[in-house]
Amino acid sequence: MTGILDINHAGKGLRFGEAEVTRIQDYHGPGFISTFMFPDFRPEMWRQHESWLVPHFYDPAEDRIRTSIHSWLVRTRHHTILIDSCIGNHKQRPTNPRFHMRNEPWLERLAAAGAAPEDIDFVMCTHLHSDHVGWNTRLENGRWVPTFPNARYLFTRREFERWDERLPGHVPRESEQFVFSDSVLPVEEAGQMELIDEGYTVDDLLTVEAAPGHTPGHVKIRLRGHGEHALFCGDVIHHPVQLPFPELYSIFDDDRSMALQTRLAVLDDCARNDILLLPTHFADPFLCRIESTGNSCAPSYLPKWGR
Ligand SMILES: [Zn+2]
């Protein structure tokens, strides 16, 4: 692949008008077995797109997808904003060995990008799954405390209520065991949580928009630079194979058909309006523009790597 934009390196960000965007990595490497993550994944899918999917995004020998879990750090003239907070350290995640009791230098990577925990003004979570809220808190003297002491943590109301274990009728999910109590509740207890609705904006640059399906209150966050737009889409799309095959649902999608509608709307928006897509889980090179290669009856897309 040529023209790959490398923003993996500390301190090197992308400019969008007055905003600068930097990626802060928590994990990059082998992910789930393909048919676990995408039950409808078929070998002909990667073979048809082998030239760009292998080896960057798929390992045929292991039948594993390659993945990334990262935060996006956005610095505007006024504020420092963290979008999604990855897996975190020392968290008990018994159903996922990759997430369980980690000890990774994510805070050091944040520091290398020029931000201390005290510098973060807002934490915005696209949704409240374990790989998007982990660094919301850290373990201090045996207690979970907010990692970012000066931040307001912005969660959508619908998403918070989905995971609030205290509400009657709460439906637990095994893969999210402990997540609410160790990574969300301590933020509320510290008085740093703000429940927001779609349409919320930060600095007139970042706008929260509904993107339901993967979870009920999942949102995407739109960045409007001067003449250049980007979309932090969280888990609307997990992997580049879902560009040519958007119908591939993830095992973690809460409502598959709504997730597909949202995915198609986002990809169509990006393709029509030349918007840079910034997902959470695309492996290196992490972001792309989108080209539509299908039609309204059979939508399909391809990535355009590079800015
Ligand atoms: Zn995720």
C-alpha cells in the first residue's frame, strides 16, 4: 500500500483547521478468529480482497483478523478531548484474556503525545463497552478513581441507562461483567459524569450524533475543521472487510439490522462528502476515506488510504 498516513508516532497529529488529532494506542495485533467476530465471514471474502486485506488486516494462516484498540486525542484552541478510553490496566475481564489484568504503557503514550491526565478537559465515549471505557479509571490504593481528575466525562443518557446495573430490569452481558462498576460508576461517584443527548457540541467543532445498533446509545462524533470533516465512528464499523461487505455483523452488535442501517448511512455520508473516517479498531493505517463501489440495491465500499 502506498500513501499510508502514519499517525502512530507520538506527538505527530493530523490538523483539521484549528484542531489537531492524535492516535493513542492501547493494543495493535492479532484479534479474534474471523468467524467468531463475524459469524457470516467466508474465505472468499478475504480472497477477493487479498491484495489490500492481507497481511495488514487479516492473517489467513491463523484465520485471525488484525485489530487495533486506540483513543483519539483532539486538541482544539480551548480544550483537550479524549475520544474513547480503550481497555485500561488491572481490569478483571475473565471472558477475554487480551483484556484481562493488563499492564500497558497507555499513559506513557499519552504523555509522549504531549498530554498529562490533568490536561484532559473532556472524555467522550462513543459507547460503554469494555474497550472504550477502560482508561476512564485507574486503580489507586485498591480503589477505582477517575484517571483524568479535571475532565468532564460525557456519556449519552441512553447508553448509560443500558449499562446501569442499579436499574430494574437491567440485562447483563457476560463480556461486560465488572465494566460498569470499575470504569463507569466511579466517574459518577466522583461527580465528573455528565449525561448528554445527541446534538451536544464541544467548542463548536465536535458534535455528538446518534449511531445506534452496536449498542442502543452508541454515538458518532463529527469534527468540522476548516473545509475538512472527520468522523469518529467508534464501533459502527469494526474492520475494513466490512467496507466491501457492510452486511457482515459483529458478534458484539446488539441490534444487527439497526447496526447495518447505521453502518450504511455512515459509509454513504463519508463517500458522498469526502469525510475522513476515524474508527477505533482499524489496524495500521488506522483511518481512511471511503469510495462507493456499489449501488443502492447492493451497497459496497472500498477504503482510500492516506489523507
Ligand atoms: Zn470496540
